[in-house]
Amino acid sequence: MDSARSWAVAAACCWINVFTFAMIRSAAVVYVALLRTFPVTREQASWPVNLSVVCYLVTGPIAGVLARYIPIWKLTVLGCLGGSLAICACFLGQSMLFLDVFLGVIHGTCIGLLALFSVVINQHFVKYRAMASGISNAGFTIGGFIFPPVIQLLTDKYGVRGALLLCGALMLNSVAGALLQRTPPAADDNVNDRTCSLEGARKEDVVIAKPDQREGTHEEGPLFNGGDFRRAVVDPDTSARENECSQIVPSTTEGCDEDSAADDDEVVAKSPMLSIDSSSSPKVLIRSPVQLDKLKVNTRRPRSKHLLSFLLLPDFYLITFSLTVILFNMTTYMTVIVDFAVDREIAKWDAVYLIFAYAVPDLLARLGSGLITDRKYLLKSTMMGSHLALWGTALYLMPICRPYACQVVLSALSGWCNGSTLILIAVLFVELVGVDKLGVCFGIGTLVAGLTGLLRPSLIGFYRDSRGDYEGLFALVGGVTVCMALLWLCFYVKERCASYRKKTDSSKSGLKLAASFTAAENNRR
């Protein structure tokens, strides 16, 4: 975990994303090229790339289930090959129906098998998950400022069919990266979710109570040396019974699962419990002796073993709807921006460079904004809410600000917000459900986002074909994005209130325990 090989895996994910999502990142160029090649409306011209996005997202749950039986790297190889060859086959297309099938359904379904990169990242990283997720997702953006001008050049010279053939050939380079996604070796202690890691503990941090000692007596001593907490032995010369140690639970733990048959409340009632308050971390609770091999500490909320238990969690729906808004905004912008700019009398190549203006800040955000939350400068909820609010405002202002310079600034702001919010989705999901359920959880989230994307062509047709302008479309998506930001504000308030109540309850419990211990000591004297 977090090794040099892990960073190579993150780079491989980035490499694959550069090539396999070339069509999606160049959707605006392909959209305009199809309008000029085929006698179709804008709604019809938007369907091939839109179907590609929808099928990519809808395939997510299927890929999540398949990953439980087939190694992810094999699914990735299949997706890279199938998606690339489907684009090459579009050279034979003579109608929009053919492109809908190959460019839309087949290509989108194949690259949908790549939706598990978030699982790959979380298998290889613990400490730097947000940053590694940003590197992986940066491939989308790198492809976003490489392929749009390339496809525009190829379209001008060879037509849309020749451009698709050559682009499909370039996409075959993605297969090489799939070979690096081998499953990492299993960790001995499953540090991420099940064990308690107490680093830098000192003698005064831990009190170990011998099983045969009377109430109120204890012996202080170091628990372990160095890294992960594995086993503590009170006295190696005593009997087998004394090879048991006191249960040690970090004071910040929200849930603890024990294989012991004894109820937790009974344990507390039958044995003394002492809270040790030290100036250094970690703080611990000393309770009745239990076998350490049976102890599992969960630093997050208790989780049900049922595969779909996360559907009962309100936080899952907040994250899922946020993912839906992020992907809908990104895909809508990447589809219509060139046509939108040309409608505002911006030159074709200047309009193409708006994609570049969007892609560069998007890349910087995916690579660097993860450090903001990894180093606790901002809470993830604060990051999500503030950037969604900025993004919604930028989208709403785009039809109002007609100068090209304003469009560049708003595109750059939108790109930054897109990258900053998207990389947090996988991190939020894994904090909610853990790595084991992440594939299915993320798959269901992308399924919802994909089905919502079916509305996009109709909205494009309604606002541009019927009303003659994209202004209403940008106002709609901007307003929905601001509403989502308000929901994250409510989540932040709830989060802070829960934290305050927890600290208050902890202080009261600590005072009561200290008073009880003091009274017991006074009685002994």
C-alpha cells in the first residue's frame, strides 16, 4: 500500500483514461462534425456520444459484480480492446443508426468495464487516496486537451469517418496500461478497515491491567514498539491465562466489532474501566481482558454485512446525486460548448480552445486539489459545497457573458470545480462503505448518473432546436448545481453538530470516570 508500485498503477490508470475517453472528451468536436456530415437535428447528432456516456455509466454496476469473480485487469484489457475496435468500425458507418450502435452502445459498454479504477486506487493506497485518485482521473483531462484539436484536424482533412478510424487506432495504446493493474498482495492485518494502528505510543499513553489483579490496581508499561498494533503480552512467564491483554479502543472510534459472545454493556458493568488522558495521541480505554486475536476495531460506523446495506444510508444518496450533477454538467458542457460558442460568433478554432481552457484547470485540480482535503485544510463536505456553488454560478453566467475572454475564464473556473469535486466522490464512497463494497456502491451511483444522462439529448433539442439558444440549458444545469451545493451546506452543519455532541458526551463520560476512579482510590486509602 502506498508503495512505488502503487504509484505506477495510478499512472497506468491515467494512461488508459487518456486514450479510452478520447471520444467523450472530444464530444463537442464530434457533435459539430456529425451535424455537418449528416442531415440531422442537434438532438439526433448528440445521441451517439451521449449513448456512449450513458452506456459507460450504466455498465458500472455490471462491472462491479463481474469484478468479484474476474480480475479487474482482465476486464480492463477487454474494455480497451473492444472500445477501440468499435471506434475503428465507425469508418464503415453510413447512417446515424450505425454510429448510435458502434460509437454509442458498443464503445460505451466496453469502456464501462473501466469504471472500477476507483477500486484499483483504493486497493493500492491508504494515506494518499485522494491524490492517487486525482492522478488516475487526470487522464480524462490530458486526453481532453490532446484529442479535441487532433480530431478537429483529422476531420478537416479526412472527414468524420476517417477521423474515427485513426482515433480508434490511437486508442489501442491504452491496452499497455491494463497490464500493470495486477491485484496487490493481501495485507496481513487488513489495516484499512479492521485493525487498530497506534503509532508513536509512549509509556504514559497505555495502562495494562493484569487479569489476576484486584480492582483498582494496575501496572504501567509500553504496549508495543513501532508500527501496527498486533499483540501485547503482559507477562511472558505467567500462565496461558495471562497471555490475554486488556481491550484497547481508540477514543475516537465510532464502532467496534467483537467476536466475543459477551455483550459490550455487560463487559463494562462487570469490570472497571479507566480512561487515560494524555497530551499525546492515542488515548485509550482499558476494559476487561479479552483475547486480542478476537478484537477488531472499526474506525468508522458499524457496517452491515449485507452487500447492499449502504442503500439505507442517507449519505449514499447525497454522494450519488452529487456524482450525477458533476457528470451531467461535464458531459453537457463538453458536448455543446463548440456549437454554443459558434452561436455567439466565436471562431471555430477559438471555440475548440475553450475545451483546452476547461481541461487545463481540470487537470490541475485532479492532481493537486486532493492535498487540500488529505492535509485537512478543508473538510470534504466544505470542498464539495463551495466548489459546486462556484460551478453553478459559472454555468449560469456563461450565456450572459458574451466576450471570448469571459468565456475562457468561466471555462477555466468550471474545469477547476469539475476536477476538485469529481476526485472526492470515490474517497467519500470508500469512507462510507469500505473497499469491499466500493465496486457495487460506485456502480450503482454511476447507474443513476447514466440514466439521468438520457435526458440530455432531449434537453439539447428542446432548447437549441425549438427555442434557438442554449441559454435555458445553462441556466437549468447551473441552478441544479447550486441546489446541490446547498444540500452539502446542510450536511456540513449536521457534521459539525454531530462532532460537537460527540466531544461534549466524551467530556462528560471522562469526568464521570475520573470521579469514580478518584472515589475508588480514596476508599482504598
